[in-house]
Amino acid sequence: MDLVLEVPDADALTGAALDHIADDEFMPDDERSHAESAVRDDESEALAYLVDPTDLVVDIPGVDLVQASWSSEPVEYDPESLEYELDEEDGGFDRETDNA
């Protein structure tokens, strides 16, 4: 599974992650300081504090999460590029038939 996310408001993302860290009553203070610093420096760290890969698949019938890991890199996203075009193998989404 690959996800391509656009972050149009990095400050909102960072703020939400910092709030999440502040609300974690079980996080030790030294770890909290490190987490806050990482989140301020890197949007992918902020995202990692807000999204748990297990939550993405836990309710899907017939699926067991065996391993999850994070990897992130900034990319120049061009929706017109063939690289990002879905085809039949990707299970392309047809708005007219899939939203009906």
C-alpha cells in the first residue's frame, strides 16, 4: 500500500501532533521533549504521531496486519503524470459508478 498525501497546512498538522503528544499522559518527559522537537522539524514525524497503521486495517474482514513501518519522502506530485495515473490493476476509482 502506498499513500500519497498533500499537506496544504503544515502548521495545522504540526499543531495537531503537538496536541496529541501533550495529551499523552503516559509519555515520559524526556521522550516528550524529543517527540516535540522531531514533530516541529519534520512533517512526516508529525503524521507518524497522528496515524497508527493498525487503525487503517483493523476493521477490514479477512486482513491481519503482520508488519507495519513508516517511510516518508517529499515528492513533486504532478497529477497529470503517468506515474500517478491509476489503471485497471490499481482498482481505479470511477466517480460516476463508485459514488452512485
